[in-house]
Amino acid sequence: MVFEGVTERYLVQKPVASALPSIHTSLVKIWPDMFGWFEYEGENSDSDFRHGEYPDLKSGEELVGGFFYRDQEMFERWDWGVVESESFGGEGPLSLLGLRSETGLFSLEVTLPDDVSIDRFSARMLAVVLDSFPGWVQDE
């Protein structure tokens, strides 16, 4: 599932799985009651988290991304496309997807509520994500 938003693409040197713990920790500092899930490679395989707790991970499966919502209300209402960011004080969810690219690097897709050049919230969330990927390069 992907919500509508603006997707930024980057090439990074490590898999998303290795960065998800630090991204989760950083986001919980901003959103203490965060809801969402981590996505595994393959169809319909994920680990949910609620109230900012780190999820129990499935062993033997590779994490490829995550979906993050501020709280249960955003999780429930945004998921159904009922509201826009204005309903949440300009905030909105973000998603990450990382796959190995043909170059040996990893392709990271970050979907944000709005364009980072005009939206401070989206820019802040992108900065939190990219902090976990030193040496990132924007993918055209």
C-alpha cells in the first residue's frame, strides 16, 4: 500500500533494513505515539508497530521498507484517503522502500506528504531518513 504524496529517490550504500532501527528511533522522538509497519520482501508480509514500540521482526526475512504515521488517528484516517495534511497540522505519513540496484548500491524511495522544497515538515522527515544513510546521492 502506498499513499499519495511526493516520492524522492536516492542511491544509498546500505540496505534499508540496516537503517530502519535508527530511523524508527528518530521518528519516535518526533512522534512518540507512532503507528505503522515494516515491510518485508515478498507479498503481504509485514510487522506492525503501535504506540512507538519497535516491532517484533520476523527472522529469515529481509526488510525492504516501512510506513510511518504520527498516531492511530492518522493511521486510520489517512489510510483511507479521508483527510489531507491540513487536518494534522501540516503533518502526514511517510514511507520508505529500498531495493538493491544494478550498480550494487541500494535504491531508496521516500514518499512524503509534500514537496520538500516548499514543505518544512516533509523536508524535516526527509532529513531524519537521510541521516541514516551517509553518502547518499539523489537518483535522477
